[in-house]
Amino acid sequence: MTLDTLDNRAYLCPIPADTIARLLGAISFGYGTFQLCMSLLPPSMLKLIHFLGFTGDRARGVEALMFCKTSRDMRAPLATLTLLWYHTIVRPFFSQNGLYSKSSLNAAKILLEDNDPEFGTSAFFLFFQGRVCRLQKQQLLDSSE
């Protein structure tokens, strides 16, 4: 078989659009999770990571996970859980002076509301609903002081 016959065969049997969409969702999940985790490493580790050629861009990681969340891939619920983990656990943990961003809390609420019909009784989603309620209460207490 030559390279020309392989090229012709690819045109005769194209990959279905549904398969490509699922593949993009899967790649976005892996890329987004990797970028998000790399961005959370301490600066001393980041020097080594950058030396090896990797980067950690938090905004790109969140964008990729949001893209995966909207896909029909089986990793879409995992992307949603990863985003909930980021907005309800990571951001409050790394916040300075105990100030927690209202935008992250609102993003977590939107994620929970979007997935409530399908996963409303799931243990993980119930955990994150409780976490959002706790953060709301903490915000109210902090603002009243």
C-alpha cells in the first residue's frame, strides 16, 4: 500500500461528525484538566515544568472544560464536576484574606442549576450543592462583620 492509496481511502470513508465531536470533547477534558492542575502548582515547581516545555494556563483550562461540559461526550459530567471542584474548593482555598469571589460562587450555582434535572440526586452534585450553600453563608457572615 502506498501513501496515495491511504489518502484516497480516507476520502472514501470519512469520520462521522458525531465521532469528531466526541473526540473534541475528550481532548478538551484532558487538556483542560491538565492546564488547570499545572496552574495550581507552586512557583518552584512551575520553573521545572516550564523548563520541560509545559505551561499551566488556568483560563485556558477552564475554557476547555467549559467546552467539554457542553459536548455529548461521556466526560461532560466529569468536566462539570471538575469545574465545580475548582469553583467551590480550589478558589476559596487559595483566596486571599478569606475573600471569596462572587463570580465563582455564581458560576458554581449556574453549573448546578444546568445539571440539576439530570444529576440532581447524585452524591457528588449534592456535595457541591452543600458546599455552595456553606460558601453563601460564609459570605453573608463576612459581609455583616
